[in-house]
Amino acid sequence: MQPDKENSVSVQEIAEKIKSRVASSGFDRSVKFDTGSDGVIVIDGATVSTTDAPADCTIKLSLDDLDSLIAGDLNPTMAFMTGKIKVEGDMTVAMALSQLIG
């Protein structure tokens, strides 16, 4: 377990960043970002929630990596190849999502 960083963001803050991108995207699947003890973000179509729910695809990563991914500082393909991101479920959903948030 890493010590809390003063400048780290919360799951709620990241969810807010994602909402504006998802709302007008036409994304119609469901994805869960699982950041372990930091919480989850579930995107279901145009809805973004921090309540755990089943999803077509689950992406497991650290909260810091998720923040970097949303900010465009972390390449999703490289993160997957290097093991920073683990994908469970429908990989095509993860690919569609990378177009949306990348």
C-alpha cells in the first residue's frame, strides 16, 4: 500500500472528468474501472457512476494510472502491454473506450 499523496485525485473527481466526454459520445456499452481500495467508476452508456455494478468489461488499474489515462498522459495500449492495466471481459469494449477517453 502506498502512502496517500496530497495531490492525488479521488474517484469522484475522475468520474466528473469522464462524464462530459461520455455524454455526447454515443458510447452504448458498459465498462468498469476498478482501482481496488480506491473505488470503482462504472460507465454504462452515457451514465457515469461510482457505484459498483456489473459491466461488459472491467479494467483494473491504479487510481493514479486512471488519472493519467484520462489526462492523456498514459497510452492505453502501452499501459496494457506493460501490465499497468488489466482487462477482463469484452476486449472490444475496452478498445472502443480508448477512442473515447484517449
